[in-house]
Amino acid sequence: MADVPPEPNDRTSVTPGRGSTTSTPRWVWVFGVIAIVLVLLFVIQHLAGGGLGGHTP
């Protein structure tokens, strides 16, 4: 069966060759950036010698 070309007035979110035009919600980006920053701070703290054992007597 042959592909039927889309109607000129058809408003879909997928354009040929471009994929989906919907983007990731802003809250997902913010959560991801915060998570990456926290992981980096944790790694830097441990590499600098200030690990979790600092509170032992």
C-alpha cells in the first residue's frame, strides 16, 4: 500500500525528518541539573578527603 501524503491542514507534532517537536518539561531539566550538581559536589568532597567518616570520635 502506498503512503498517503499528509493533508496540508494536518497539524501533527512530528514533521518529516525532524522527529517530535515537543520538548522536555522544564521541571525535568531543573531536577536533572540539581541531581548532577549534587553528585559532583559529593564526588569532589570525597576526592578532597572530606568523606562521611568526619563525624566519628
